[in-house]
Amino acid sequence: MGTQICNETILQNSPVVQDATSGQPRAQSLSSRPRKKLIRRTDRDYSQYLRRGCQFTFLLMNIWLGSQFYLWVRHFETGGRLAYVSRPSGVEGWLPIAGMMNLKYLLTTGHVPVLHPAAMFLLVAFLAIAFLFRKAFCSWLCPVGTLSECLWRFGEQLFGRNVRLPAWLDIPLRGLKYLLLGFFVWAVSSMSAGAIGAFMHSPYGIIADVKMLNFFRFIGETGLIVVGVLVMGSVLVQNFWCRYLCPYGALLGITSIFGPLRIRRSEEACIDCAKCARACPSTLPVDKLITIKSAECTGCLECVAVCPAEGALQMGLPRIIAARTPKNGQLPAWAFGAGVGVLFFGIVGFAKTAGYWNSEVPRAVYNQLVPHANEASHPMPEDPALRE
Ligand code: SF4
Ligand code: SF4
């Protein structure tokens, strides 16, 4: 019998019986259900080694990008006393708003923007990954997601468990990230292509990446308190930032809903042990659903990794297509990880080889702007330069 809960198809395994007192139908308790025979998996699941390998590779890549970018900034700040290193355009992955603005510019003008084009190509890569491989950016690539996961695992070790907020608090808090996303989408969609071009060519737009770095370098008391609260929240609650506040994750989650891959549970093979639901960092009721369509599913494959029953749980194509494909549409972890990698490096590689990766800014302009980055103020909508 299928019902809808949280936009998911639920197949209730529990036989419906009549309540003795109320006469209402109710589900039979788990303990009184007939136990299904476990056909144990024989394959060794290595998905979590693969995922952690990807996470830490991307974390190291980001540390390397950040360090090189810092040295590039210091070259200009010291008036050239420190050796020049090339600017790593990959840091523009930290400028998602610039990526959205540039994507709108490309779609409305047909021209690849000359300032922060890498921000746009990285956004396109992450959107493509979200469409084809669920929100895998969050659980396989994002360095903030990796740190967040380290923090909640640390909290789990420290306190024996993580806090699960009650639904009345959890659901509205989850909505916060969509509100933040809505604000950014509204702000970008209300700008014309001309206004986006003018913004990007303003001193603020040119050195938006330096402003971002300086925010963390010279973080004030308020910023430190906010970061402290986020760290504490992340130790206590699984993926606190990602679950409640990250607008990027919200965008990728919405995109993932339209993609073809889903976690699928076979009702016949499943023994109702609920290990999958307990392992899910997004607290999805995997053991009660037939397919996981939720925007919160990050494709981490933790549920698949802990499932003991042969063929009970898998990442795969929808049933209707799966029946006509080899292996019943199942995508093994290596293919999932490889797909994420191919999309990421394919899109970045295309942008690099086509000459679209680096911002076209003469070094003399950076010489002028970078040492005074803290003085560059955000152009306001009423600025004549941003008006058509
Ligand atoms: S449903 Fe499975 S793949 Fe999706 S977030 Fe939960 S554990 Fe990860
Ligand atoms: S882990 Fe989940 S899918 Fe696998 S047997 Fe247990 S309840 Fe069923």
C-alpha cells in the first residue's frame, strides 16, 4: 500500500490490523511482524573509503588553492617584495553568487564573462553533478561538508550520539536555507545583464575573491561568534550548516529532485532492520520508503554501505527504466564516484582548454586594487553604474 509522506513514496511493510479499543486500522508493531529471512550480502562495500578519499582530496585541493591565493594576495600587499605566484582561479568556487550572476549573463547575452568565469563553470559543474548524481557535491566534494561531517562524528564520539531535533523545529529550520536561496535568486534575477557586467567590472567585483579571503583573515568579534555557534551546532547536530543554512546545498537539492538516480529499496529483499535509516546523516526514513526522492539525500551511500541484505538497497535508475537495463539499473559506488569525477574534471577541463578559466585582468589593476581591498565597497542597486 503506497502513501505519501514528505514527498516520498512509502510502502508500509507492516500489515494493517484493527485496534482493539478504537476499532481503527493500525500498523502491526515491528516485534510482532513475521521476520523475513536474511540473504546476507557477499560483496564488500567500499563506497565509504571511496567517498572519504574524494572528500579529503578535495579538502587538500582547497587548502592548496587557498594557500596559493594567499601568497598571490601577499605579493600585491607587500608591493612585490614577496615573489609572484599565479592566481589560482579555482578559488572562485567560493564565489557562488558571482557564479549565478555570470550564468545569468551567459544565458542572456550568449557571451562568456571575462571576470570570474571559473565561478560560473564550477557552478555549472556542481549543478550537473546534482542533476545526475543527487546532491553528491555535498557529501563527496564540498570541503565545508567534509569539515561538518568531521565535527558531527567527533560529537558522536564525545557524547555517544548526535542530537536529532524534533520535527516541529527541524522542518521550519530546514526551510531557512531555501529562504536564503530565494533571496539570492531574487537579487540575481532582478539584475540585468548590463548591471551584472557593471558590477563585475567595479573594484568590488574584480576583487570579490580577495574580499572573501580578507573576511576570514580579519574576522571580527561578531564573525567569530557566528563561526563558534556554527561549529558548536555542527558538533551536536549532524550536518548543521548543510541541513539548515547552506543556500548552495538548497539549490543543488532542488536540482537533484529532477535527476534520474535514486536510492531504491527492494521490499522483497529488505528485512526491516532499519540500519539504513539509523545510518542516514540526512535522517531520512530509508527503511520505510521505496525510493528516496528527497532533496535532502546527498548520495553519500551510507545507507547502502550498512545494509546487510543482498539486493535490498541500491543507488539506481527508476524502476521503470531499471527493468530494461543491465544489473537492474544499479549503479555501483565506483561508477557513482567516477561519474562525479568525470563531470567535475570534464567541465573544468573544457573551461581551461577553451581559454575561459581565468579572469582577464591586467596585473597593474590588481596592483592598484588588492592592497586597498578593504576599502572597496559593495556597489548598491541605486548606483548609476548598475542601472541600464
Ligand atoms: S538516503 Fe542514503 S544516500 Fe541519501 S543521504 Fe541518506 S544515507 Fe545518504
Ligand atoms: S538496512 Fe534498510 S534496506 Fe537494508 S535490510 Fe535493513 S531496513 Fe532493509
